[in-house]
Amino acid sequence: MRAVHEDFPGPLSTHERLSDMFYTSCITGLPKAKLCGCEEWRTINRLLVMTHWRNGLLRDSDVVLNLSKPGSALFIAVHRIVDLFTGRCAEISLGCDRDHDDIIAYY
């Protein structure tokens, strides 16, 4: 985490975009960083889309309420999964930083 905060561009200094870096502490409260290649990130999300579709968790005409912390890896992953789904569905990028009553109203 120190490397991310002290020299954020350092790990990503390259002429080509080879990777994405995400850092979060929204789920466990423990700071962490994840550096993964772009192809790895795409593969992970494609597999999640397929798995959710096969298990009936993501269906045509669904509306996905993205409650993850805005900017977190989980928030971005949910957004990407909706984007990759071959069916028609919508995403409301609400985030978890809203008032509880507000979240329930959207739900």
C-alpha cells in the first residue's frame, strides 16, 4: 500500500497499458493493492459473466444496482460484468455511500 500512495505512477510507468491497479479496503477494512494484467482482468470478468448467466443470477431485462464503493475494484468489476453481458440489462451505479433509506428506495 505504501508504494501505491508514495509513488502511485511508479508501478504503472510504461509506454503501453499492460495492467490495471486497484486498491481497496471497503470490504475487509484492510488496505490492499492488486496489480493484474489487462488480459487477466478481461478473462476474470468474462468468466464471471458466464457463471452468473448460467446460474440464473444475471438474466435478460435485469436491472443491476451497483452498491459497491465507487472506484473500488468491486464497483468496476460489477460495471464491467454488466457491460460484457450479451443480454439486455441496465446498471444503476449508486454506490454504498448513500443513505440507507435512499438505497432501499432505489431497490
